[in-house]
Amino acid sequence: MSDFINFFLSRSNQIGNLTLQHIELTIVAVIAAIVIGVPIGIIITRFRRLSKYIIGLANVVQAIPSLALMGFLIPLFGIGSTPAIVMVFLYSLLPIIKNTFTGITNIDSEILEAGRGMGMTNSQLLRLIELPLSLPVIMAGIRIAAVTAVGLMTIAAFIGAGGLGYMIFTGIQMYNTQMVLAGAIPAAILALIIDFIIEKIEIKVTPKGIRK
Amino acid sequence: MIEFKDVKKSYNDGKEIIKGINFTINSGELFVLIGPSGCGKTTTLKMINRLIEPTSGKILIDGKDITKGDPIELRRNIGYVIQQTGLFPNMTIGQNIEIVPYLKKWPQQKRRERTMELLRLVGMDPEEFINRYPNELSGGQKQRIGVIRALAANPDVILMDEPFSALDPITRNQLQDELFDLQQKLNKTIVFVTHDMDEALKLGDRICIMKDGNIIQLDTPEEILKNPAHGFVENFIGKNRIWSNPDYIKAEDIMINSPVKANPKRTVLQAIEIMKSNKVDSILVVDGNEKLLGIATSKDMSKKDGNKKLEEIMETNVITAYNDETISEILKIMDEKGIGLLPIINKEKRLVGLITKSSLITVFSKLYS
């Protein structure tokens, strides 16, 4: 144990840098997934027939093993951080699209009809009712996506994107358990912290009137 | 004024749910649409604010075809109340009430003032409620908010789709009373959908009974109770429903229309003959203008000289009732005065009928036939 602490302290600078890099990669990928995924989720509530195909497609992507997916991406994006970000982005899409779609479609139809009957346009309906009421569900999707993304991003080191995965893979190759742990433990803690932060945001954005 | 002109609605599968209806809703009236589920009452209501578009026919509001304008603008000028779930749970009570003024871009100051005014109108303290959320309110309070939300932008027409159906009976009664009072004050044109006949009778100026996309009967509550269209309406309102609304039963509805009468110059002997041939034991004495002068019973006549005139022996101090008095008033009079005969007169004091104990029994016995 003390060996590990010594190792950790001696490498603290490197671990710190890798952690920052890891956070950066994850955030970029998840934010991209939010920016693309939420609008897709909204659009398929308007064109219900599309929803089956889009969600099906996202499901298929989710089912591809992560290493294989990265293999597909290398010819397109080369190596480095880009294919890693794209991979995590693709994995994050499903929970975000699905939760956005479910969140909006689960709103009581009478509430929507009240809004429409009072003269709201479609965009007012979205802004004043649909988004506020589905925000907790959308945030839950983002939370799942972000936590999964932290773990997934460790694979990024495979193709030279850096991040905490670097410690893990190097450790494995060198049979150095301490090194593996020095990558895995901060990654796990990072996942927990992100989970905690997004949970707080989730509570914050839930309209007061529908908080349990 | 809202006019429906040969309005039909059918769905893509060809099923016709509104089969060409024509009617007019007058300004300032509370118009009730009622019928069993699937009769088309809600569809009819939603066609007024274009949540549902008719397949053919025309709907005019104040003479203007509603399909000619923008549906969004139309809806903002028509109040809309649905069951209590229609409040937006993410908005405060204040925001809920202000929603249509907000959509109509009223300045904030004016919106707030209007909200306060409306909350006071239904006896809810603005300070206490304006910043609360719908889930903190009781069912009755929520529905009050639903009603005043529809009034916020001061529309002339308000649509109400079974607004009180989810409430418990006591709260429902209370809100019905409040709506009635509100309507007396504000005089809006209200179109009210319900499946509850008691509610319809209590609130409606006129009631439109629908079945299978057709109008079966459209009339005042009183007419519907007295002369229900044969078959469906009778069954729908319950055959003897009128007895639970005794205020609608007037003396003229239960009286004998042609009581046995005689001129005061008739002799007792003649009067006895008239009574005999009509199988009655009393006779009403009227002058040439049908004005009631007195009443003579066989008891009065039995000991009298047969040649005396009726005017000499008749009882002149007769208790009468007007033809538009209700059955409960009639029963009260007969009970308090201990009389078995009650001549009914009209405003001009002319005799129009007679209520006797036995005629009452005949009327009541119909209840159970």
C-alpha cells in the first residue's frame, strides 16, 4: 500500500496532467453528444415515424464493441484524440437521444393540449412546456452518458489520445500493478465526481413544481 | 354568437363522428353540450378553437368564418378550460394565469395586475398563491385557477371541457355555484361539455343533447325536463328526473285544466246536476270573464234550498295560487291551510285550473308507473 502511495506521489504531476487531459477529452465528446443528440431527440418527437430508425441506429452503434468501433474510426480520422472523441461521442448519443425522446413523449397529452388550446405556437410549446418538463429525464440521460464516457475514454490511450488510459495500458504492458491502479483509481473517482456534479445540476434544472 | 352550419367531421378511416350539425350559441349564454361518451360533444367543442378541424361545413363566430384567420390568434381570443391536469406543473400559479396575456405580449405590469384581480375574484389571496405551484393546491383550487386562467385575457368566448368531472361531489357543487355566480357577473359566452345531467341542468341556459354525432334535442333545461324527446333523451335524463328538480314543476303542469265551473246565477239544483254528470263534489263559481267568485261543495248544498242561487251559498273566501308557482309552494299552501281544493289563477286573476288532493295523487302515481 505504501509502495503504491509512494509511486502515486512520485508520478503525481504526470497523473494530474493525464487527468486534466482525460476530463477535456470526455467533456468535448459529451458536449458534442448533447449538442447533436438533444435536437435529434426533439426532432424525432415531431416525426414519430423516424424515431424507430434513429433510436435503432443509435442502439446498433452502442452494440459495437468499443475497440472494434475505434478500429473503424482510425481509417477515417487517423490516430490521436479525434477518433477517441468521436467514439465516445457516438456512444453517448443513445442515452441522450433516447431520454430526450422519452422525456418529451411522456408529457401528459392534456397539458400539451391545454397549451395548444391557449394559442401556443409549436416553438412556444417546446420552450415553455416540453423542454422544462422533460429536462430532468434529459439530464438523467446526459448523466449516464457522461459517467460511461469517463470509463470509455481510457481506451483512447490505445491510439495515442492520452488520458488516464495511458497509465493503465502502460502499466499492463510493464506488468506494473501500481501503475495500472494509478490510472484506474483516478478514473473511477472522476466518474463518481462527474456523476455527483451532474446529479446536482439535474436537481437544479428540475422545475420546482415537479420536484418530488 | 357562435354558429355551426352543417358541420361534419369524419376520420381518415371514413368513420363519421359528427353528422352534419346546425345550431347557434347566443352571446352571453352558458351552453351545455351533453351526451354519452363518443357522442361527439368534445369534438364539437374542440372545433370551435380549431384543435379539431371540421371535414365540411362552417363555424362562424360573430359572423366570421373561423377558418379564415390564424388558428393561434383565434385560440388566444378564446378561453379554454380542461380537467385539472391542464395546469402547467412547471409554472407557478401566477405564471399559469398569465400565460395567454404573456403570449399576447401584454406588458408585465398589466399582467401582474390582472392576475391579482382574478385571484381576488375567486376569493384566493394573491400574496399567498401567486408564487405557489399547482402541485401544492387542492383539486378545487387548481380548477379555480383553471377557470380564471381562461378569463385572463378577457375573451368573449370560453370553452370548458368537463372542467369539474375529476372533483369530489362537494367541491364540484361549490365550483358549479361559483361558476354560475361568475357568469352572472361577467356574462361570457360559455360552451360547457359535461356528461353529468345534474350539472347541465344546474348551469345551462340551454342544453344540447348529442348522440352518435347528431343533436337529439336542444332546449332550455325546463323544456328538456318537461318534454324530453322520445326514447333516448327520456332514458338519458332519467324518466322522472323532473322530480329531482321540483322548481321546474309549476302549478299549471299538474293542475286539472278544465275544472267544473258554474255561473253564480245557477241554482243549487242545477249545480248538483252538473257535479253529478262530471262526477265531482265541488264546483267553482266564475263570472263571464272567468274570474273566480267562490267555491261551492256538495256539503254546502245538501242542506240548502234547491232554488237558491250559487252566489248566495258559495264560500267566497277562497285560497288560490298562481299558475307559475312551483309544486313545492303548492304543497305547502295546501298543507298549511288544510285545504283539499286549490283553484289556480293566472296573472289576470282568471281561473285556469284546479288542483285537488286526488289530482295530486294521480300526478304522483305517474312517478311510479
